[in-house]
Amino acid sequence: MDSLPWPEAIEPPPALSSAIRAQCTSDLVPKTPPHPWRRLVRSIITSGVLFVTLLAVGWTRHPPESAIGLALVGAVVWGVVQGAVLFVGYGSPPGRRAKRIARWGFIGLVLASFVAHLSLAARTRLSIPEFASVHHSVRGTVVCGVHSLIFGLMAMSVLFYLWRRTDPFSPRLTGAVTGLAGGLVGAVALDMTCPTLEAWHLWLGHGLTLGLMVAAGWSLGRRWLAP
Amino acid sequence: MTEAPLEEIMIAYVLGDAQAFDDVYRRVSPQLFSYLLRLTRNRERAEDLLQITFTKLHRARDSYLMGAPLLPWVIAIARRAFLDERRAARSRTEDLSSDGKVPEPRPAQDADAGDLQEAVERALETLPEAYREAIQLTKVAGLSLVEAAEVLDTTPTAVKLRVHRGYNLLRGQLQGFARGPQ
């Protein structure tokens, strides 16, 4: 089949070409094309500052139950995970990023790791009827979930803004990675400052919101990230 | 003399060089227009989409990340514009011809009429969209399997499979041509 005379590329009509040229060069002002790494560094700094701020505010109100050193190690580990998520999502220019399946696998791995972390951190576990019948448990879970979502959405919005219109290839997948990165800022900061160590509270109020943030990023990715 | 890589010229365009836009347009538009013509099978729509694509490229030029392959980048923008337009058209109404009737499908033409290039062109038109697009991107636009996979939002293996199946169909269509006119 390689020897077949494949159709030649066709030139657009000259009138159309002139119109497009006029449209694209009449208001041509110099812009700075940022290197992906520069944007990546900006993204890491921005989400890091937000994460540290949320953590500091949270610890002022509810000091960590474990030793402060251990809590700091946890914060650093999750900070590194956030950096890795941003690196996987944006470390290379679009068209040269890791395979789709690898990126989805990475998202799944981080989500599973966070749920595992929450399960290990849980000290008690009520039965579902008990959990549902205790008013303050449900209320506390909703409050944590809403806060986690608000903080996550704040971080995700900043990341979407920094990377807007950059990915025509897989904007939904990149949006999901952005949702995960933003969601981690909110969910981890809240998890490290929340005094409740009941399993259902952690899974629903903290873990589920991270999954919701991935879904939100996926659904918004095409609108925000595709040119 | 070898030409500068498209990606470098694109950066010059982002930095405000109008001549660089001309170079980008000269090198990208034929492949893009051919792709759009086969995608839409309608010259007017292809022209509209070409203009929309370059408008989007112009607006998003400062979002072009250094190192991203330019031709696949532009084709991916065009493909998304086409899909958006088709989705919007479907939600509005069926496509009607100028006299208000539903257009008739193109009649299949004999593969053994005319020269081989015309036969290939006609045979390509009869292929299912997925196969035609995969062959168009790899054979006419000259993208690699990986680049075509990025544009089509799928895996290189899937593109390879589509191209292979498209070849099989083409082979069937062109058998009459190989035997020559009866």
C-alpha cells in the first residue's frame, strides 16, 4: 500500500488564505511563550503555598494529635506526591506526555494510596446505621467534605488558569490530573487538621471528595484546557 | 536549503513575527485543508473550519508550549472544532441541501475508472470515518502513529489497526483497478 499514489495535500483558496492572514496578523502583539517547566514550577509553588497556608491555619485551630515532627513528615510526603502529580500531568509538552493508560493508572494509584492512608489513620469504625444515626457524625462529614471541595476547587482553578488552552490532545485526562492535584491540596490539608478519626468520616468526608475533584477536573478539562 | 522546524517558526510567530505566521500557514494549511475536506466532505464547511482553526491558533498562541509538535497540535484543534460543530449541528437539525432536501449519499463510483490516484481518492471516500481519518493523518498529513494517536485521542496500536483495516478495504476497492478496465 505504501507505493500507492496517495492524494496530494490541497492548497486552500487564495481569498480564504488572505482573509485568514489578515485576521491572524492584524493585531499581532508579541507574547511570551512559556516553557512548560516554568509553568510547572509556578504551579508547584502556587499549590504548595496554598497547601502550607491551609495546614498552618488548620494546625493553629486543631494542633496535630501525633508529634509535630511526624505530622510534618506526613505533610512533606503528601507535598511530594502533589508535586509528582503535577509532574506527570504537565512535565512534558502536550503530544509528548506519558501514555494515556499510564496517566490514568497513576491517577488510580494516587487515589488508592490516599484511601489506604485514610484507612490506616482511622482509629474507630462505626457500623453504617450507627454512623447514619449520629447527627454530629454526618454533619461533621458534610462540613469536612464541603471544606475539602472548596479548598480543592480553589487550587484546581489556579492550576486550570495557569495551564488554560494548552492541551488540544487529551484535555479531559489532563483535567482529571489537575482535579487530582487541586483535590490533594484540599483533602490532605483538611485530613491533617481534622480531629475526627472515624473511618466513615475519613472515607466520605475526605476520600470521596478527592474522587469528586478528579471527576470535576475531567468534566471541566475540555472547556478550560483545549484551545 | 533545509527549512527551520515548524515549532521554531511557531515560537517566532508567538513573539510577534508576521512573516513567521505566513511560514506556519504555508506549511500547515495544505495538510490541514486536505484533512478537513475529507473529514467534512464539504468544501464550504472545510473552509469555515480552516478559518476557525487558525482563529483558535491565533488566540491560543501564547498557550503553545515549547516542544509540542505543531502539526498534530493544529490538527487536534481542527478535529475538536469539527466535532463541536457536528455536535451543535446534530442538536439543531439534519443537514439540508440548498433546496431544503436531505442530501443524497454520494453514489459509489467504479474504482477502475480514471487513473490510480483518482481511484485511491474515491476509494478513500468510501471508507468508514475512523479508517479514513487514520489513513489521512498518517499517509497524507504525514504524522507518525504516535502523533496520529494523540490527535485521535487513542493509542498508537488502535491507529495501526484502523490503518490496517482501512488498507484491507482499500485493497478490495482497488482490485478492479488492478485488473484493468474490462
